[in-house]
Amino acid sequence: MIVAVLGAGKIGEAVARAVAKSPKVSLVIVTKRNISTIRRPLPKKIQASGDNSVAAQRADIVIVAVKAADAKHVLDEISGHTRGKLVISFMAAISLARLERHLPGARVVRAMTNMAAMVGEAATAYATGPNLTTEDKETVNFVLGRLGESLELPESQLDAVTALSGSGPAYIAILIDALVTAGLKVGLPRDTAFKLATQTLVGTSRLLRETGMGVTELRDAVTTPAGTTIAGIYELEKGAFRTSVINAVEAATQAAEKVGKKFEAEQ
């Protein structure tokens, strides 16, 4: 199986490196305008190229990971080389309908992942076009499974996914930064505060996922009357912490919808 990954940004490169580890894949062709900027060394299975059309022509599966602003240019370049092929798009705001218009005869999938793909821990949601075969769906699960966890959703929910998990690492980074700064304020060394904050987030996530414990149950288990945790929670509630997070995701969803409408209007 030959896979083309068009766009060697952080997500594209992560996808290329993850897919190349599989024995099912014989070659990954990854493209970038300036291939000298691709992180080295490259695994033996990965070949760098500056030509999207040649990469798409040679590939069995085409993965498009360029910025949405470059969509028209890249889709026009490859449209003659994707008929009968599976195309997985990681471009935000580019709809399945638009992919189908630009890539006649291709079987298309629209996916939204996040930066954690770089370490194989991404949360990826995807929506499929109407013509995917059972084999195609297995291939999609194989590719996205190399990045972390994935789930299929209606396309109408992908803007919300973009806001929640696509943008989510930025929200989490802000939370970690706040916890580290708080650690400094109460006397912890920076590296100690960072290790404690990041491991607490990792550990809490695993605890919730692997035990089936609910978030309210976990909160109540940690919170004792007149204790330290309730004192901290009280300050979070005074600062409208949960409301701010909800508002952030809602605002990001609305922004994603506007971007999608803008790109569709340009067509």
C-alpha cells in the first residue's frame, strides 16, 4: 500500500510517520513546498516530494493535510489522479460536498484530529461520503487508529469537534500553564510544578476512561467537607471557570461555522 500525505505540517508529518510504521504500508510520499524544512531523519519508508500531483498519482490512498486556504489549489492539482481512490481530508472547514465536487470519482472522508497525533494520542472524529466500501472503512479506521482514538460522526457535528477536541490542546495548555504558575506562587520549583500538573491531567483522564467513574463522582471523591479541594473549587466557581470553558467551545464552534460558510461562498 502506497500512501500520499499532502502537506507536511505538524499534523501531516505526524500522520506520515505514524502510518509508515505499519507493515501494511510499503511507501509514504509526503509533500511540502519546501521539502528541506521537513524534520529529519525520515524513516526509510517515507519519501519527500514537492509535487502533489505526482504523489497523488502514485498513491493508493491520498491524505490531504494542507491548510484550508490552500484547498482549491491542492484539490485542483490532484483532481485528475484520485478517481477510484480513497481520499482522507484533515482540512478544517472543507465540506464533503466540496471535496466531492473537486475530486470526481474519489471516495472521500473528512476528519478532524488534534496535535496529540504527534504522540499517538489524538482524538479524531470523521464523517464519510456516501460511496465508501467496507474495505474503505477498515482503511479509515486503520489510518486514524495510528493517531489515537477515533469515532465516526455526522458531518454536521464536525464544527463542534473542531472547537472541542481540535482546539482542545490549546485550552489544556492554558490550564497547565495556570497550574504551573500557581505552583510557583505557592513555592514549588517550575519543573516540579510542570511534572505534577501534566501527570495529574494524564492520570485523571486515564482514571475516568479506564474505571468508568463519572466526573461528578470523581470530584465528590476528592472533595471533603471544609477541606482543601472545596476551597479551591469555590475559587474556580467564583471565577466562572466552567462557564468560561463552555463559552470558549461555543465561540470556537461559531468561528468554525463562519469559516466553513466563507470557503463555501468562495466556490
